[in-house]
Amino acid sequence: MNSKTIFSPKNIESHFSPNAEIVLYHGDVNNLLSTLPDNSMSLIVTSPPYNLGKDYEKRISIEKYLETQTKVIHQLYRVLKDNGSLCWQVGNFVENGEIYPLDIFYYRIFKQLNLQLRNRIIWHFGHGLHTSNRFSGRYETLLWFTKTNQYTFNLDSVRVPSKYPGKRHYKGINKGKPSGNPLGKNPSDVWEIVAQDWETAFWEIPNVKSNHPEKTSHSCQYPIELVERCVLALTNEEDWVFDPYAGVGTSLIAAIKHNRRTIGSEKEAQYIDIAKERLQAYFNGTLRFRPLGKPIHQPTGKEKVAQMPEEWKSDAQDLFSNKG
Ligand SMILES: C[S@@+](CC[C@H](N)C(=O)[O-])C[C@H]1O[C@@H](n2cnc3c(N)ncnc32)[C@H](O)[C@@H]1O
């Protein structure tokens, strides 16, 4: 394998061809799908529109929304390789203050196609909007399905440092030998990755110098790091990674960082432009991103923003002493 093939600056093609390495299609996902061969994509990873009435979508009934998505998903199934994976990252649809966790609705669509759920990953983030009529939402989910029982899973590529690497077996034939794995532990199905709500994070912890470096004008961008873990665990070098709702190209960047071929469709010209700029910046070595696995900033308690305002102190003392 020549690992320079994709790491060196490459043409960004606007249409699929089997020899392309990066394809960014400007247009409707259905049009791109009609040009893709059966059984060709190793990983489909995306965050679809949530039907929330964001600037890139018209809000429709949840039934109509799911009907539209079902048609796309049937085509995604067709292009997914037999040993491939599909990762569907969603949050809540909200109507009249009621939440509809979208993964519950999507699950049935995937199961009708006989896809097999391997993990329902909780993407937990520490910041976001504070709600007043329900508990503030601090996670979204990522459903990882495979098409068959024979699928790529490179656990060693995504292990994380274990908390107690010095632990040893205390009985049995391995007594006294280290009980963990020298490459680290399985990252589990709860992923703590800094969220996309970067403005809020910035305002809450203004002295965190590294407020998220990836933020663009897209309102629903996800972090490169989130996709990288899927790319590393579920594909091999030069495999195709496809994001049908590519936004500003996050999945494509995660794929090329690890020497995979990549393709995305996006209907909004402004996001295509940003995605191209980000890809070029990656090749020029100027793209700012959070490195995979970088620990999340924890306030020490000494920062001004981590301290209770003087004028709240007596009220807070009363409240906490009543809770006993
Ligand atoms: C939740 S955002 C994805 C953002 C992306 N994960 C990122 O990090 O930039 C969904 C994207 O899908 C695009 N989109 C919605 N419907 C589409 C369609 N029918 N074809 C192509 N793109 C579409 C929207 O413009 C939006 O940018």
C-alpha cells in the first residue's frame, strides 16, 4: 500500500468514478446515489438533517420526513458492501416541547432491511443549551449497523489508555500476569467528545484557550474526532467512506486523515465551498482540529468562571444545607 496516495494533495472530484480518491458532489443525495455501484462503500457515516427547520431544511411532518429518509436508506443499503458498516448519528426531533429521539424511529427502517445493530453509542458532551421545561440534553446517539455478520472491526486501532494498566490477575493460571491489554482498553459505547455547541462552551469557559478549533458557520457540524473512531475501527486503508449529508466535509476529512477514499453529497453550495476549503487546508497542513483522544478540558476550580458569584453564596448555602 502506498500511503502517500491520499495524504498528498489530491483532486477533489465532483462526480464519482472508481479511480477517484475524494469526491464532493454538490446536489441531492438521491442523484449521487443513482451513480454509485452496488456493494461499493465500506462505511456510510453521517448525521442526517433532523427536520428541525434549520437554515438548510424545510420542516415537514415526522411521517413525511421518515418516508423521504427511508427511500435514501434503501439506496444506501444497496451501495453498502457486504462487510460494511453504517453509522447513523442523530439527536431529537422536537415538536410542541415534546422530544422524539430519532434513533427510535430510524431503528425500524434499518431493521426492515435486516441490518444488524452492533452498538448504540452514546455521544456525551458537557455543554449545550440549558432548557427550562425539561432536563438539558447532553447526549446524542450513533447507531452502528452492519450489513452481515462478517464485518470489519479493528478494535486495536481505537483502544484508549486504561485507567489501571498495572492491574494483574489475582487467581488462576494467569495469576500475577497483567490482566489488561498493553494497547489499552475498549473505548466502550459511551463516547465523551466535545460537542458542536462551541459558542456555548466558549461563553461558559471563556478562559479555555482551546475553544473548539473546528467550528465553521454550519449550525450542525459534528467533530472530526467522532467520525475518526468509526473510520479507524470499521474500515481499512483505501476503503471508501461515504457521507450522504456531508455538510462542511467533516467525515471526508476524518477519512483522508486515515488514508481512506471518501465521497460526500451536500445540497448547499455554501457548505460545499467550506468543505473544499477545509480539505485544502488539511492538505496544506493549516486545518485546525482537535486531535483524536485529546483529553477534555476540566476546570481546576480556580478559574473565575468556576467560582460561585459572591451575591449567590448565601442563597446557595441555604439551598444545599436544606438538602442535607
Ligand atoms: C446535520 S447536517 C450534517 C453536517 C455534517 N455532519 C458536518 O459535520 O458538516 C445535514 C446536512 O445535510 C444537507 N442535506 C439535507 N438534505 C440533503 C439532500 N437531500 N441531499 C444532500 N444534502 C442534503 C444539509 O444541507 C446539511 O448540511
